[in-house]
Amino acid sequence: MAPAVTDNSATFIAQSKWNPSIYPYPNKYNDHFVTPVAAYEELAPILAYLLMRRHAAGNKSLRPSEAVCYDPYYCDGAPVQRLKDVLQRASTRASGGASGWSVINEMRDFYIDAASGTCPPHDYLVTNPPYSGDHKERCLKFAVSNAGRPWALLMPGYVANKQYFRMLSGGGEGPVPGIFYVVPSRPYHYSHPEGTGHDDPPFDSLW
């Protein structure tokens, strides 16, 4: 996956072939497999529940239309509409009324934004980070230091046993506090904007 494109952006490129030269940051072919709708469908009820709890707690300033999910890694722009549609359906089922969501997924260098404090305002961090290099660790480091905002990272299951995960998330050698996992009811199948590569990853995914 990779960094930027908001709901109204004209930079949406899902219909075109993957072209690494258009991205304003280094990227690799294997980092651009798109999050499947099925993954969002299993996460969405949890996000809808968290939003309902915030309203129940008396946060009158937060309206459903202001609930913003931030995905800092841009791939082809598909997450904007995919995640937004799934979240709105989940919130409607949970509350019995229509709920609006905004999703930010822009073609920007996330790490520059994070270092300079210029990430867009958001309520939730929801992303499927690149799996190459140290992206997973850097993404987790941002998530746990993101002003206490709820976060959901779709990553290989083996990451939960990595030392950096346990140390960054505060677990040390014992149980990781305040974190739970969403295990897929069925394996997720990932697609590439270029229409090539394998749909089935060589690992089990989880949120």
C-alpha cells in the first residue's frame, strides 16, 4: 500500500496500471496489494461501536459526519470509497439511522507528514501498511503515539509475536494491554492495481 487522496480527489488511479514513477516517495510492487472489502466489513462494526460510545459519553461536538478515518498509505485510491461505504452501512445497522464518515487516503509521503506534524486531522487510524522493510514497525510506532486515537492495522499475524510489536505496544514480555485482534472469518484475498501477482498471501492476516 502507500500514502494520499481524499474523497473528492481527482488523483484516483484505480482504473490505471500501477506506475511507480507517479508516487512522491520510494515504493515497491509487492507493497501495493489492495485491502479487500471483506477486511473492512469485519472491522467496520467495531469502529461504528466506538463512535456510538463517544456519542453516549456526551461528546456533543462530534457528529457522525465528522468521524474521520485516516489511511496514510496510498495505493490506488480504492480505500476511500470502499471503507466509507462499509462504515456507513455498519453505522446504520448499529444506530438505526444514517451515519456519515470521511476517509482520508492521500498520495503524500506519510513519514514526512508524521515527522513534521502535518498529518490531516482524524479520529481513527485504519490502514494496511507496506510489509517490506521497516514499514510495519514505523506504522505501529506512529499508531501508539497518535494522541490516544484508536487504531487498526491490517498486518501479517506473525507481527503480533515480534519484539518490536510487544515493546512499542507496551506489552514487554507479558500480555499486550489494551489491544485486541480481529481474526478473519476467512482468508483475505488481495489484488494488485496492475492485475498481476497472487491473490493469496503466504501468511495469515489479522487486524
